[in-house]
Amino acid sequence: MTNNETFFEQDALPHSRSNVREIAAIDLGSNSFHMIVARIMNGSIQVLSRLKQKVKLAEGLDENAQLSQEAITRGVNCLALFAERLQGFAPENVNVVGTYTLRRAVNNDEFLRQAAKVFPYPINIISGQTEAKTIYAGVCHTQPEKGRKLVVDIGGGSTEMIIGDDFTPIVAESRHMGCVSFAAKYFPNGVISRQNFEEAYQSAVNKIEDLGWEYRNLGWQSVLGSSGTIKTVHQVIAATLDPNGIITKARLNDLVEQALCASHFNKLNIIGLNPERVDVFMPGLAILNAVFDVFHIDQMRYSDGALREGVIYSIEKNFQVADIRARTAWGLTEQFDIDTEQAHRIAGSVNLLAHQYNQWVKPELAEEMQSILLWAARLHEVGIVINHKNMQKHSAYILQNMELPGFDREQQRLLALLVRLHIGPLKTADLIKFARYDEQDVLALIRLLRLAVILNKSRQAAEKIQNLSLKNDRIGGAWILAFEPGYLERNPLVSNELRQESNGLKELALELLFN
């Protein structure tokens, strides 16, 4: 399984509940201004609200890098709106960063002067390098991937490319190419043509091709993309081709050809395309294509954490931990007052049983699935704070609808399903389809968790299970549990629960034997 076995040891948990602290992060981007308001509670960050306003700052930047008064006014008006939400916030709890357009504007001091009249918090215009590293931190703090990662972020005015190991960036570059600036330069008045697209694509290649060899030589295990352009491409692919929204070169090419059928931005009619993104979609596609080609990327997954998430995690220095899922679980454990001893017992039983199950349909996903199973064991009682009756449904609802850094959407869906079905009748209709996981594997995970819960029904560690073996000869075949001699006689509650489970499984044409 994983190195998570020490999660519920006393020293691994927060020793006391921390005071609630509200914080805010604001990203003054070239296309939009974003604000996240969150609170730090019980060792975790809980997002309270997200505000976004399209400002199109980059459109107001002329050839002399002068920011127009119209653009300044749009930005200042947005900050005035944000200031209303932040009334009462101490300056140390608000972090505001300006990116490419404000970096480049020769009169950015005028923007800051006018902003100060309505917005009482300092604005930090950060370098491209700092922006890249902060984006990387935002991705790492919210996504489950470990090891070496390539992170790509296409913004309105610049594109950031970072390679790092876990939380540590190795190389970080920011280049002056973004979907807003490229729209103005290569797609004047929103006109779409193959020539316009090719010029935008070639320009992007020229800006990053010097990075190609170094980045490819460093290598990576996974590629993650963030921000508006990549989110949009992800959404289009998810709506039409793949529920996971995985971006590949072939899918990008198909999307380009589809988009080139339109003659103007306002004639783009693509399923899944947000109407707010039509004016930056084509230039964003050109940049993304160039990134795929220069770095020889096979596939990319969208990350919903990026710059502003990196900013918000930078406010609180205690979040530099190696296991994001562990941090998430710590927060839930504290917030919902989980019985950690019972969670530890069930996690131990799950670990014991899962190590003996070897009939995975997708063995390449076995480690990932077993990890999710372990977290389900640890978190299955979060809903008891609502009501013990139908606790499994309450728990599943919480886990499905909370932001869970460290789990992607498919993993979160699996986590919630396992928790929902850990007790109670098990019916075929309860099983849901996953794009990533095989139905038989999901069923096996459910059965493993249900067995672990049964083995610890007494909620006492009076007799620790020794020498428990699980045998299964084929996928869908009989599961055979073998206990040490006399165990079931000494534990009639476990024996009775196993008998009920065995009878219930017969309705699904599944077999559970035990002795």
C-alpha cells in the first residue's frame, strides 16, 4: 500500500484545534481579476467564496507598453468591488499579486496610485519567475500527482512552464505569450483564418523552442495544465470525447480543425466552449499546440489549482507537507471529530485485506485505487456529526461536495462512492460508471471496505485479528476468509455480520465464504 500507515499516530495529528483565520488571495491577471476568500480551520484551508471579473487589462496595453486609462478604470472598479468583500480583513491576511500586464506596463505606478484610493491593501507586482513558482505551488498543493511534474499555465499575457519534484521547482520560465495579447496581435477584430492561426502558433514556438532540450532532458512523470485556456480545452474534451478531459495532441489537432471552420470568434460553435472564452480560444489553442510540440507532451491533465491557490497557501506557512491528502484528512478529522482509533482499526484491516487481493482488472491502477480505499477507511465516519442514522449517506455527501486538495475529481467520486456503500444493502443500481476505474475493481474496493468495517464492528480492540487470509482465485469468483482457529467462536458478532454479508451478496451473484 503506501507510507500512510502512520497517519493516525498521535504525533502525526494536530495537537489542538487552531483558531479560525480568514484569508484572501487576489490575482490581477491580464484577462481577469480573481479573488479567493478562505479560512484556515483545523489544519486545512476551506474556500468560502470565489469572485471573478473580466477586466481585459492586456487589451489596454499599447505598443509602447502604456496602459490606457480605460483599462486602469476597469481594473480599479473591480478592486473596489473586491474591497467591499474584504472589509475587516487585516493586511497580513490579504495577498494581492499583479502579473504580466502590470509587470510590463511602464505606467503601472499610475494604476497602483488610483487603486490605492479604493483598495486599502498592498499590491505586489511579481516577476515572471515568482509567478511561475507560485503557480507550481498552487498545483502541488491541490493535485494528487507526486514525483516530477511539468506544469504549464497559459494566462492572458504570459505562459509559465515549470518542472519540479514534489513541492520543489527545478526550472521555472515565464514567456511573453498569452491568449489576450495573441488575440490582439494575430486575430485582429476576431477574424479566424488558417494563416492567422499558423502565425500565432509559429510565434509561440519561437518564444519557447530554446527551452525544449533542457525540459525534455529533465523529464517528468506527469503533465498538468492550469488557468483559463487549458481549463476550456479540458471542458470541451470532457463534453465531447472523454469525461476525464485528458488533453492529447490528437485531440488538440481535431479541436483546431473544428475551430478553423469558423470565420470569426463569435461564430465559434463548439460543444463545451464557454461563451466568455470565445474571444481568446483560438490564440490559446495556438499557444497550447506549440507547448505540446516543443516539449513533446503525450498528454496533459487539467489542474484547478494555480496562481491564486499558490498565493493563498503562501500566506500560511504550515502547509508545506509532503502528503497533501494527509493534510486534507487531518483537517476533516478535526472538523468532524472523527473517532481516530476506530478509523485506525478499519484502515489497518483494509490494508491487511487489500494486500492479499490480486485480481485487479487494471493492475496498473492498483496502487492508486488502494490508496483511495485507505482514505475511505479513515474518513468514512465524517457524516456521523450530522446523524448516526444514514451516516454513510451523510459522509458521502460531505466528501463529494467539499474541496479535497490532493484528490482529482474521479478520485473524489470513487472516495465518496466507497464511503456511501460501506454499510447497508449493496445493490447493482448503486454502482456508478467511472471513466478511469473498471467496474469489477470498484466492486472489489467496496467489498474490501465492507469487510474491514464488519471486522471492527465492536469498535473495540479487545482481540486483534491475527493470521487472517483472503483468497480469491479469479475475478468475480468466490472470496474465502480464513481466520485463526477459534476466532469466530470468540467473536460471534463478527460471525453473524459475515453471515449477513454473505447472504446479501448472493443477490449480486457474489460469493463470500469464511471459516
